Amino acid sequence: MSRLIATRRLVSKIFIPRLATRAFCTDAPEKLNDVPSGSHFNKEPEGDEHFMNDVPQHDIAIVGGGMVGMALACSLASMPLTKHLSIAIIDSNPALSNGPVIKKDDPPDPRVSTVTPSTISLFKDIGAWEHVEQHRHAYFDKMQVWDYTGFGYTKYNARDADKDVLGCVVENKVLHKSLLSCLQNKDFNSTIYPTRLSSLSLPTRSVSSAGASVSSTSSKNLANLAKLDLSDGTNLYAKLVVGADGSKSRVRELAGIKTTGWNYSQSAVICTVEHPTENFCAWQRFLPAGPIALLPIGDNFSNIVWTMSPKDASNHKIMNEVDFVKAVNHALDSGYGPRPESRVFGGDVLSSFFRPDVTSSVHERFEPPPKVVRLVSDRMAFPLSLMHANQYASKRVVLIGDAAHTVHPLAGQGVNMGYGDVSSLSNVIADGVAVGSDIGEVTLLKKYEAERKTANIAMMAVLDGFQKAYSVDFGPINILRAAAFNGANVFAPLKRNIISYASGERRLPFLS
Ligand SMILES: Cc1cc2nc3c(=O)[nH]c(=O)nc-3n(C[C@H](O)[C@H](O)[C@H](O)COP(=O)(O)OP(=O)(O)OC[C@H]3O[C@@H](n4cnc5c(N)ncnc54)[C@H](O)[C@@H]3O)c2cc1C
């Protein structure tokens, strides 16, 4: 049985389409009045039984209503040129139908994202940030990054780059729910299909009238649209299919788009922990097996993202809580090597060389991170890999978010890259609508690909370089790393550049 949920202005309609109920439900004809206004149903006159051909048509079918797919829907809903488009969102995740339950007093969920100032701006522009602010979230204006060898550290302060914050840590379920609430508040043609994409038929020929609204698409032109077969046995047509269906993207597979990448032979263990006082800083210490991060998430809670070998990750997931807390404090502070008090490889020498262009945080001393006293959530482990789609766009298909790229979480950039895709694709679609072109046309979609591929490849290269540089425990490399830490700490233009790149303000690192 298929259920559709129309999200137009707080109205959630659930109805049973004729195709699914014809054999079972005698009042099916009346039910047709419940067809949400966001979808257009095509009747192919040449069919023997026209009920069989009542197939919804949409301008855009977003496959995957995760954090990135939902952001695209909200972004399109908020732009004057695109808000009239008819959008289908296909995802069987129950959170889309029921909305995740977020209880204020529950400890934070271990799945969180560090969102950059650029992402916060996007959320403000589309009207979703006001919903985030109603739930737990933690802005941070300081970051301390250091190395287990004790040779170097870097402190970043938002005021080094004339900013108020470096970022904000938000639970993924809060980001998702905020986008859903935002969409429900808009006067927008969107329909949620609580099912999954199973197969996709893409057109092999071009028909010039595909630029017209889907409502005026004649049956002859259906052959020029993408046809999506859903796992509940229904199907729909769309001018553009957006693959926002994560790293194992079915859309990418069905469109025949290949990927490049590798596994890191590392897993990330994540959980929520408690400490005696509130934390306002993002801490990251590089250890021989990978970094451990302690990220503020409000009250006396922080989130741990700890990279290690898959075998160690399995052990750390099941060890008793007391031992786990001890292991976390050992990894964050007391174990592996000394605290970086010394300034042998930089510090005063470098700061006097670059004076007066040093940032205020160069004089801030190394601080030990808060001591963790309790584990307050489940521990989860995720295998880590780098993956990049060789193409982001082909005729009637485009990829965004993890469907197009996955990265190591060491700099918390994955979903931020996805939100960069959302901004770019919304603008490209709006440009296409403005000039009356077919929004599924590959020449238009390639503009999105060109813009985002450059930015994403640069970010992937930086993150992969970090991952490799910090996976080596070898004397000369350790010294170079320490010099890099201290150089970044004292050399103001470099530090500002890093902050601005990590904030999402600059598309390319260190080049402009
Ligand atoms: C340990 C860890 C920590 C991280 N920390 C950060 C961080 O701090 N900051 C940051 O920016 N990023 C971070 N990331 C990355 C971030 O979590 C991902 O980039 C983000 O979740 C990707 O979102 P998405 O919507 O593209 O994909 P997903 O979250 O994977 O969503 C895909 C959606 O598609 C749906 N779907 C799948 N297949 C189908 C189908 N066939 N039909 C219909 N629907 C389908 C799924 O149900 C799902 O809802 C982290 C990742 C990890 C592993």
C-alpha cells in the first residue's frame, strides 16, 4: 500500500492512490479528490485501463530525505524562482512521516554534526535555523588542536578572523527535524513518498518541450522524463532526479555513475560524554591511530569522535563504561605523550619573526581538555572511507551530499560539503527556470558539477592529506607536523585563511 504525505502548508494528507486500491477498495474514486496538489497525474489515453496509467509527475524527485535532501527541498521552497516547482521526496525513513521525537531532557544523541558559519547562513536563508535554535545546540568560538608528541599545538579563536563563532554542534536529528518543520511551514508543492527507489528508467532521446511545467506535459513527452519505480510497486515521473540517498546511492548506481576512492582501515567511535562544567571549545588531539575530538553539545555534555583501527573500535564499543571513560581521558590528555608546553619548534621564535602580524590567540597557552566523568549514550562505530563520484550530473540525474562524496570526519566537513552542493544546485536550477530551460538538461546540470567538483575535490585533498600526515609516527615527520602546528598558530594570515576555509567562506584553500 502506498501512502503519500503532502507537506504543503502544515497539511499532511495521507491517501491511497487508485492504482494500489483498485482491487480492494470500493470507494477509490472518491479518494482521488485527496490527491495532493503538489503532484500531477498523467492519464495515458491509449491504455486499456486508464487507472493503470495514473502516474504522478513532478518537476524534481529527490531520492533520500536525509539532512541534505531535505535541505534541498527547503532551499527550493524558499527561492522565488523555484518555489512553484512540484517536488517529490522519496524516503522510507519513518522520521519523515512522524518527525523524530526530541525530548529536551534526554541526553544528546551521539550522531551530531559540526556545522560551519556558511551552513548556518544557508539554514538562516531558508528559514530552518530558527527551528534549530528551539533545540539543543552549542556554538563554539575556540578550538584547540594538538599532537600526542607534545611538540606543538594550535589555538583558533573566532576573533582571530573577526568572527563571533567558529561553528555550532547540532544533533543530526535536530538538523533533520528543523528542515522538516521548515518545509511544512512553507507554501510549497512537495509530496513525501514513504518508500524507496528500486529502479530508474532514463530517457534516451530529447523532446524540446520538456522545459514546460510538468502539468502540461503530454503523454508523448513522458518518454523524455525519468521514470522512477518505487519499492511499494508504484512509480512516478520527474524531469530531474536528485540522488541524495547517501554513500551507497541507488540513484548513482542506476545512472551508471562510477566512483573513485579508498577505505581508510579506520573506524570512528562516537558517543556522548559528560564532564563537570560546560564546554565551549572544540578539542582535537592527534594520536598514532587517528584523532580524538571532544565537541561541545550543550550543558555539561560533549560528543566524542574517536578514530581508531576497526578492531580497536569493536573493543571500545563493548568494553565496560568505567574502562571506556578511562580510555577516553587517556586518549584526550593523560596518555601517549606529554602536554605541549614547550615552544621548541616554533612558539616565541616564530611569533617574534612574524610580529606584528600574529593573532591574539597566539599568546593563549595550551589548556588541558575537560576531564570526562561519565558515558551517557550508546557507542556507535562507523567505518571510514573516501569516495568521490566521477560525475555529479548526467541527463535528468544529479548527485548531492554523500551520494556524491564521503570524507574522513576529522574536520567535520562531510555534511557541510553537502550543504554547499544544495546552495549551488538550487541556484543552478533557479537560473534554468529563469531562462525557461529544461531543468533536467545535462548542459545546465554540468554547471553545478563544475562548481562543486572543484570545491569538493580541494576539500577532499586537504582532508586526505591531513589523515595521511597524522597517521605516521616517525621522528622527522613528527617534527614537520609540530612545525606546521606552530606555524599555523603564530602566522596570522595562514590562521585566518584556515579559519575562513574551514568556515566554508572560501571555496579553495590557501590560494586567494
Ligand atoms: C562518525 C561521523 C561523524 C561525522 N561528523 C560530521 C560533522 O561533524 N560535520 C559534518 O559536516 N559531517 C559529519 N559527518 C558526515 C555526515 O554525517 C554526512 O555527510 C551526512 O550524514 C550525509 O547526509 P546525506 O543526507 O547526504 O546522506 P544520508 O545521511 O546517508 O541520508 C541518505 C538518505 O537517503 C535515504 N535512502 C537511501 N537509499 C534510498 C533509496 N533507495 N530510496 C529512497 N531513499 C533512500 C536514507 O533513508 C537516508 O534518509 C560525519 C560522519 C561520520 C561517519
